[in-house]
Amino acid sequence: MADTEARTRPRIGSHLFLMLLLAAFLFPVAWALLSAFKPADEIIRSPLTFDPTQFTFDNYTAMFQDVPIGQGFLNTAVVLLFKGAATMFLAPLAAFAFAKYQWIGKNLVFGAVLITLMLPTIVLIIPLLLEMKELGWVNTYQALILPGAVDAFAIFWMRQVISAVPDELLDAARVDGCGEFAIFWRVVVPVIRPGLAGLGVLTVMNIYNDFVWPVVAASTERMATLQVVLSTLAQNITGNRIGADYATVTGELLAASSVALIPLLVLFILLQRHFINGILAGSVKG
């Protein structure tokens, strides 16, 4: 009995610590979601209180009237669809070559891929922007989609996952007459589905939250992604560029941020089990 109590106490302490940590992370999100339904003046006057009797959709109504959030969602969806598809297909294919084939210079090329992970994004912006200008792709979907479509981290992670696939499965497929691409598509891909699910969640989050490159490559309102739209609205709080006061713009920003949060929140809730399994699949090589 005493041993059981001794083992239980550390668990209770760790659970309490994790609950406090969870509360600390969730509080800003909950505050933003609730504040979006407060009158704009109340957000500034009493930021930490919430009166249900003052519940209002005025911030959302004003936000949809003043902010081109629909265009931002559309542009983000287009980039997400094509760039995400390119990443999910090309990264595992490249990782398959690194993991299951022996060819001259393989380690050197893979080392070069890993080195790109160490380069700060800001270092690549000017060369990429000059390249987009030469190609005439500034303020186009091509500029938003193609740079970074084959992500070095995705290749590295998929290589770790595919390395765990037994070579005997591939040899058996070759004996049955499968070509190399058929082996990848029919044998490897079904086996690495947990890793692909985890990569898919991370890819969606990275593309959805990407700001630095879209704000440089697409400077027009017509091509602005969702994060660029939110950033412009945040700048309006100090610049007052849309003719509204500080409280009104703050309310619109909270409403827009709440709307932008919903897709990722739903995605993670639906796919959290696959995401965790994917993380575990990419962490062990056996």
C-alpha cells in the first residue's frame, strides 16, 4: 500500500504540472476567442473580463466588411492544395531514393540537403525574389507555390521512415515483376501511411502559417495569403489605414484571427492520432 502511494504521488505532481502548462498555453487562445465576441470598446476597457450579456457579432460583421479575408482564404487554399500535393508526392519519392538505393554521391547529396536546413529563410529571400522577377512570376501563384515545394525536412523525415521498411518487401515485389515506381507506390506508400499522415499535418501547418515568403513574393491584395491579410490588419491598429479607431480594428483583428484558427484546430483534432503515430514512425529506425 505504501509503495502504491509512493508511486502515485509523482504522477499526481506531473499531472498537475501538465494541467498548469496546458492552461498557460490555452489561456491566450481562449481569451482571443471570447474577446472577439465582446464590444470593441470593452476589449480595450476591460480586456480580462467577459460579460455574456454583452455578447455580440459586431466584430465579425465589421471584419467581413473591411477585411478581404475571403480572398486570403482562397489564395491560401490554392497554395495549400498545389504546394502541399507537391511536397507529399516528391519528398517521399526523393526519400525513397536516399533510403533504399546505393548510388555514387548519395551521402554527399543528402548532406547538401541537410545543410539547407541550417540556412535562415532570410538568406534565401533575395536570391529567390530575383529569380521570380527574372521569370516574371512576382505576384503570381507560381511564386507562392514552387519555392519550397520540395522541403528538405520532409525529405529527411521520410528517409527515416522509409529506412524502417524491410528490404525483403521490396525484393519480393521485384520478384513479382514490379517496376521501381510500382514498388514505391504499391508497397512503400501503404507501409509508411502513419509517417505520411504526420508529414501531411506538418505540411499543412507550415504552408498555412507561412508569412515571410508570401509577404515578399505577393505584395498585392489580390494575391495576399491569409497570414498577410492578418498582418496588414495588425498594422492598421497603429496606422489606422482603414479609417477605424483603435478599438474597432482590435476587435476585427481578434475576429479574423479566430476565423483563421478554426481550420487548423479542426484539422489537428481530427488527425491528432495519425499525427502522433507519424511522429513516432519518423523517430525510430529499425
